[in-house]
Amino acid sequence: MTLRITIDVFSGRPNPVIEVHGKRAREILERLQPAKQLRGRAAAPPEFRLGYRGLVIEQTAAPSRAFPRMFRVVAGAIYGPELAHAVADPDFEEFFAKGLGSKAREVRGFPRLLQREIGRVKRFERPLKLPPFPRPIIRSCRCAPLYEPAWWNDGGQKQWNNNCYNYATNYRTDTFAQPGRAAGAMYTALTCASVRPAAVADALIASPGANNKCPKEGHLVALVIWPGWDFHWYRKGRNGRWSHKPGSTPVTNLDNSGHLITDPRTADRGGYTNFCTFMTVMHGHIKIN
């Protein structure tokens, strides 16, 4: 038996992946046996946000018939096809974070970071649904992409293999695109000073004075940084609102508090505390990979 466990925590860079075999894999599934069935709003996974979003577990060899081929564990619950239950060991995620395999330990401090993120998600209360009115009047951006989340949120190739950078630039590559990689000038550190010039090498235009206003040509994007850990991008749509795609999860127009995003500088961005800059994407001019 082999389990491939993806720690779904980053948005721009690839997530850590650990493979677990044999006896250890069977012990993990024992801890994850479905217990009480979840109902109502709890029957759906927590809304996808920036930061830790759970463990995506795939059975890649000698699978157990008691579990789907792929499922998600988050906040002490298990979600998959026809599956929404509390797990037998509600502290499994903390147990996993403390005993991470060697691959996840390659990055200094990551297990501790993961433990903090798991605690944050467990404490988080699902936001109430926002009322449809009143809504602020926002000026439209005639050259910006339409907000069409269903096109990206296919639950398959497009969603899983395109990240926040792909979505912000409206450029599908199926490669989890990294700033600067197409130009041979990929960032070397997870800082504004390193990621911003990498994006410029891809032909994005630095627009620090944009002040949340739509450009006359192209569309506006924004770069933020989780210091030392990850980068994330937002894009301003034709309706004048901002949206984003946290890693391989669905596109959303909500921030980490469940609020519509009118300005990424003031949105709840979780751990992405450094707002770097606005930039402009000129359609047909950029190349990313």
C-alpha cells in the first residue's frame, strides 16, 4: 500500500508531497476511519483560502476499498466522493505535522509552520453568507478578463495544474507557472525584491502607482508575499472586483474572511502579509511557464 500525501498550503510554489508505504500507510488509514457523519454546512469542506487547506491523500498502490482513491483531510474531517465525516483521530493532522517525512523537513521550520496553520484552520469559524445588497459601486475595467470561475474550476487538469500566477495573468500553461522561469530568470528568494523582477522578465509591467485603478490597456494584477514561504497573485476583473486562485484549488472572489475583494491591499490575506506592488498584464505580450 502506498499513499501520496500533498500538504495543500502554498499558492504559487508547488506544495510539499510525501509518499508513505506499507505499515505506516495502513496506520494512517486506521486513524482516518470515518466516524460521525457531517451534516449541513459542515458536510462541505471549508472554503478554500490562502494558507493551509488540508492534506490531499491519494492511494497510488494496493488501495483500500474503504476509502476513495483521492480524498481531503482538513480540520479533523475527511471529504471525498459521498464522504463527509469526522475522522476517528481528530488530532491526526497535528500528529502528521510533528512526524513529517524527510522531504518536508528539507525546508527549515516547515513542520512548525504547518502546526501553526493547522491550528488556525481548526479555530476558524465559517463566515456567514454575505447579503447580496448593499454593494459598493465599482468602476468596470473594460480591458480586464471576465470573472469566469467555472472555466478554471473544472476539478481536473486546469484546476490542479494552474496556480495563482496562471490565473492572474489569464494564461493557462498546466505547469504551475513560476515567475521568471520562461525567461530563464526565475526568482531566487520568496521576497518582493526577487519575485517582482522575475515577473518583469516575463513581460509584466511594474505599476506601483496604479493605486487600484484600471489601466487603459491590459489588466491589473497584484503581487503579495508570505515572507520566506510563498508568493500569491490577484487580478482585477472586468467587473472592477478582484479574484484569485489559491494554488490548485478553485478560483474565488473572496478573501480569507469571506469578504468580497475590493482592494488586495486591505483584504484578509492570511500569512501573505507583504503587499509588493501592482503590475499590468498586456494581453498577448507575456510569456510564462
